[in-house]
Amino acid sequence: MAPSISEGRNRRKDNKGKRSREREEGEPEVGRMKALCGFEPTDFSSWPRFRALMNQPRDPAGLGMWRILFGFLMMCDVFQERGMAYVDHRFADPSTCFFPLFDFIRPLSIDWIYVVYLAMLLGAAGMCLGVFYRGSCLLYAVTYWYIFLLDKSIWNNHSYLFGLVALMMILMDANRFWSVDSIFDDSIRNRDVPLWNYALLKTQVFLVYFIAGLKKLDLDWVQGFSMENLSNSWVFDPFRFLGLSNAKIDFFIVHLGGLILDSTAGFLLFFDVTRPIGAFSVTSFHTMNSMLFHIGMFPYVMLVTTLIFFYPDWPKKLLQRFPRAIAARLPSLTPSLPSEHCLYQTRPTGKGATRSHDASQKSSPYHNMGALFFICYIIIQAVLPYSHFLTQGCNNWTNGLYGYSWDMMVHSWNVQHTKLKYVNNETGEEGFLSPDFWAQSKRWKTHADMVKQYTSCVSGHLEEMGIEKPALYLDVWLSMNSRFQQRMWDPHVDIVTADWSPFIATPWMMPLLTDLSDWREKLAQIETQLDLSIDVTFVADFPGLYLENFVDPHLGNTSLQVMNGDIVVQIGDTNTSLSVGDKMKLPAGEFHVVHTVSDTPSCYMYLYVNTTREALQRNVTEFLDRHNLTWNDTELTDKIYDLNLNLSDPEIRVIMQHVMASASRTIAHREVTAWHHIQASVQDKVAMVKGSFMRTWQALNHIVGGGKSVAALILDEMAADEEGEQEEVGDVSDIPPSDGPRDEL
């Protein structure tokens, strides 16, 4: 018989009352704030409440999977961006100048450097596998930070991020899921981890995105001058298919899209409702970055960090969907067990309880330290990117040391000219040095602290060469974000004796000519209006200073035109005054000096044509037309061999070299498939790893077995290569005619 309406109402009342009693006895009703964010405002009302929040239990699976993936990527990073494969190039020459954060940090000998890299690799492997977990993380972090702090000239934001995560991993319980340690230790196997383990990683990633978004509010980025011409890459072909021009892609997709993504990614990933949108956005973004830039493991690490924002037990839920025969063989797919590192709320022990814990549970020093570490770490990471008012000596045209500010890609640089002059203070002798002879990175030129370190290093080398008390004068011309080329350092200051402090603004730095920033749109218009054969360089200089320049002999058609201010051009003993709109031709193969004589900065542009290249292209075109050949001809190289040309004619030889090189590139581009690219990439990686281990074995053999050092072996290899080159090089007239081996032409 069907129940009556009154019986249905009574049943609903009974069920409602039952659910109410269950909430009073055990599970409290989850509020809207709790459901949305995972915490409530009252969790921050007192230290005990906040401590309880930070030490709430969470499943270890997500953290364990993060450990495996991050450790594996760091193993790859050791060979690539950390540079184990290039140690013999970076550290073999003891005269190389380095740029450590603190001057007492010095490079070890090359053999011991290989030991450091081997220790870093073993630490990353131990982290990945969860073997002697905390010791492995400590080993990796110490060696990583030593290499990182050793040379500021190769710093970047993501390398700094890797180092921070390595320090975090030392304190986290990331070895409680799928680790070798947990196989032999039941006390940690599949045990809960405190919430602050996850919260720390999530907040760090959130800050990376959000502060990067705040830094992109810079006017140069908002106006679209930071990453110009990035749209030329094939990666943006889908947007071109939608009808967007390159200019619109640069502005709306690269700049505006980058600003919106960085500003919102952290929020989108945090909330359950928007997490799929955030995951799709950052996955697309980092996948594109991996194709656009050579930035090592960074895109892949950021892809992995996306998984941290999912529920902690996502690996278990995913693996439980596998066929039962497979899932049954996988360990630790059951619910996690209680851990002394977590704090549990009092719950009933009756039927349906998921946790049983004594109501008298008290917090331990571990719980307090975990919550305190979270607060201190997040405060430091939130303040440090804006601490440049303290380290003013490290500020240049941009703020702070490049690496911890999260100002990714906000500033682009184009260094046009660098001149390093030395003066012997004892004899008055002057001369010029190759500015990068003792350095392996060119980034030092734009940072006052590294300029000071480099000139001190070069001064020491000059004294060893017999130049007593040398003075060094540096003149660097560069453009930031498509502005005029201008000098960055005062060329009249001896950098060796100049004052510099990390806490005082650098007095010998020339200011960025921001008043001329509005010229950039006009400069872009001028470039688009020029013939494709004409190149242009825009220059701005300060009143009372001058630019000494040399016109390459190949630039046979070079002129200078004034855009603002007044200048005097000195060529030999002849001076020519020029004002706005005036233009003059400059002789190729000679020096000239441009003096700024106006009270305001002068602006002028060089217009030049590579007449040698232009003549070569004209001769090549005539050559092809004369012999009825085209670049699209698939048998171009064979037909050229059949011409029986007189290779002793210098002009014919130059034309042949150009044609054959261009034809080879065309054929390679046409015939090489994606599979060939993959094969070549894999072969390069294998060769890189094999070369690294070979050098490491040589270093260990020297340290332990007394064999030759790596430095001595490199010298032997260089001598053998030179002998081989001398045997192979012959007279150019010995090149065989067309009936000879075709690959020798």
C-alpha cells in the first residue's frame, strides 16, 4: 500500500533530525567559505587555530607524485641548464672571470667541479626515487645553490625557483608515497602529510604567477614594446589562421594575453570551479613557451606544478581507474593512515568514522615550526621582489638582480656596441681590449655589480701582464624595449677605482632617456617605410659626450641623419655641423666621431646598405639566370657540377660558395622530416649525457687514481685537433673540378 502524505512528511523530518544530530556529534556543517577556499576566517583568529589549519592531514599521494616528477626533471636539468655537459668549457680556463653573489664564493678546480655536479645528480636521483630522502634533498640543494651563487651572469627567474623548491623539499614529507624509504619503513608508508606541505608549494606558484602579472603592468609591457616580433614564430600560426596580423598577435596575444594569464592563473588554479580553465590556460602557455624559448626544464616544471592544485589523492583516484589486474599490483592505493606530523580533530570512534584520535592530543614543536615556517617563508617571498629600495646598487635601468623579481620577459635588450679601454697609469699607454675575452656571458655589461667585478678581474690579469695600476673605461651602447641606442655607463669613469656599494645608487650609471620613449612608434614607422636592403640604427646621446664609430668596409652606402638636437661630425681634420633634418654620407672603412653640442640629448640614425652583400646577391641572380637555373630546381647542385666552372676565378668561387650553401640549406629543409629532428635531438641528448659521464670519470680518476686532470686532457685534445686541422687544410687551388667528389666542393 502506498504511504500517505503525512507519513512522507514525518519521514523527511526524521531524516533531517538525524542529519542534524550527526553534525552535532561528529562532522560539522561546512560553511560556504570553507567549501570555497578550504578554510574559514576563524582559522586565522588565533595561533592554535592557525596551527591546527596548517597541520590538518592530507593524502600523501599528490606530494609523492610531485616529488617523483620534479626530481626527474631536475636530473635532466643537471645536464642541460645547470651545465654539467659544459663544465669543460666553463671551468677549464682558470683565468675566466666569474660573477659570484659574494666574492668569497670561488670556483673549485675543474675536477672537483665535476664531483659537485655528480653529487647534484645523485641528490636529484635520490629525491626522485625517495632514497635517503632528506639527505638526498639536502645534497641536491647545497650543490645546486653553490653552482647558482657562483655566477650571477647566468641567473634567471626559473633557476631561482628551482633552488627555492629544493630547499622546501628538505622539510616536506614527500617520501610517504611511492618511495624507496617507505618500502623499508612502515611508519611513513602511506601516512598523512600536514597541509602546509601542499600550501607552501601552492602559494609559491601563486606568487610566481601573480607577481609576474603585477610586474607586467609596466608601461613598456602594456604598450607592447617588451616582446616585439615574437609573433614571427610558427607557434602563432593558429592565430594568423584566425585573421590576426603579426602586430595584433604581438599586442593582444603576447602582451595583453600574457598580462591577463599571469594575473589570473593562480586564482583560476586555486578554486575548484575554475581549475579546469586555469589548467588548460597554463598548459597551453607553457607548451608554447617550450617551443618558443630555450629555457630548459622550466615549462615542464610549471606543467607539473599544476598538479599540486588538484586534490591530494588524485594519483590514487586515477590509478584506481586502471584495470583491476594492474591496480591490484600497485602499492599504497588505499586511504592514507594517521601521522604524528598532523593534528586531527576529535571524532567519534563509532561506525563510519574515518579517523580515531584521542581528544587530549597536544601539539608538538614540529607542528608549531611547520606553521611558523610557512608564515616566514611566504612573507619573505612576497616582500623580496619589491625590496630593491634596499639594494639600490644592484638597480640599473631596471630594478634589482635579475632572478628573484619574477619580471619575466618584461625587458628586452639589444647591445649594439661595447668598448673597453685600458690606460697604464704609470706610462700613460692606452689600448683597447676585447670586452668578452675573459667572460663567458655577455649579461655582465648591463649590471653595475657585475661590471665592477669584471673590471676588477681584468685589472688583475693586466697587472699579471706587466701593466701597472691599469685604469679601465667602459662604454656600452644598448637599447631597452625598442628605444634609442644609448650609453649605459659614464665613459670617463675608471671603473676599477670607482665607488660601488650594493646599498647606494651607482653614481657612474647614465640614466635611461625616458623622455625619448614616445619616439618608439615613430622609429617603427621609419623602419617599415625603408627599403628591405636598408638597415637602420637609432642613436641618442647626452650633451657634451661623443660617439666614436667605425664604418665597416662592406657598408659602402652609409649615411647619418639628425632627428633631434645638434651634432658635429668629425672625420679626420674635418668637422661638419648638423641640425634636425640634416643628412651626410659617411666614408666606409674609416673612423668618425659624433659630438653632441646641443643642450638636450641628440638623436640621429644611421642608414646603411651592405653593398658587398648586395653585389653578391646581384651576381648570384645573374649567374642563375645566365645558366637557366632556379632555386626551386631539385637538381640544382647536380646541374652546377656539370657546368665545369673555372674555380680559380675568385668571383666565381664566392658565387659558388653562396649558391651551394643556400642550395644545401634548401635541400635540408625540404628533405628533413619531423622524425629526423626527433632522432637528432635524442642523439644530441645521449651524446651530452655520455660526454658528461666520461669527463666525470676522468675527474674521479685524477682525484682518486692520480691520472691526468681534466684540464690537462683538454689541452691534449686541443693540440691533437690543431694537428689534424693542419693536415687537412690544403691550398684552395687544390679543390677538385666537377668530376671530383661532390661533397668536397
